[in-house]
Amino acid sequence: RAFVLPRLPEGPAEAERFRPLQEAARRLFEGLGAKLQGVVLAHLPSLADDAAITAADVSEPVPMAEIRKLDAGFLARKRTLVVNVDHPTVAHLIRLAAREPAVAAWMLARLFFLGLPVDAGRDAALMAATLKARPEVAR
């Protein structure tokens, strides 16, 4: 397949349960300097192994070559982080985010970057941002 088309949730209940993870993930990725347009929950049944992808426009098919594109920097174009509600771990992360949103967002980020080259600086920044978002631990 050359493209994937995210299917957004139909009802507000699913979106509301996702809100803690959505907000925590947005803060975490923006803290890394990623240019994000937003974070959305969507069904990606054809991508069962991907917890999240990025899209320039969630209403249009996303080329498979671009699903991991996430740029930072002044000239970078904003993309939307699309969290795959069909991924088996995402349901657990949504529940975890109700209690520990920063930890759930960190786990989502680790899943997103899984399979990409290891970047020690990015991993350190992810952990630092996660700890900073958890004031009870940062003390």
C-alpha cells in the first residue's frame, strides 16, 4: 500500500477519554521542538503495528513514506500526530493517562520512535521533559 487514510472517531466520548493523553503528548512533542499542528486520535486499521503516525492533513491520504516525518526547526512544516486507537497498547496508554499523563505520553513517544535510528539526545530530552511534567517526581 502506498497511502493510509486516518478515520477520526465518530463520537465525542472516545475523544474525551483521549484528552489527557492528547494534551500530554502535544506538550511532550512540542517540548522536543517538533512542529505540531495538533494531536488527534484516529482509527488506522491498516497499520496495526504503528501506535502513531504523522500527517500533513488528516483528511487526506498520507503517503507511507511520510508517516514518520516529524521535523523541528524554523523552516519545518507543522504536522499532526495521529494516535492509532486500533494499536493494542494505545488503549492502555489512554487509561494510564488518566492517572499519569506524562508517563503515558513518554511511552507513546517511545512507540512512535521505535524502529528509527537511536538518538541519545532525543531520548534524554524525552526523559527530561517527562520528569519536568511530573512535579511530584521532579522535587
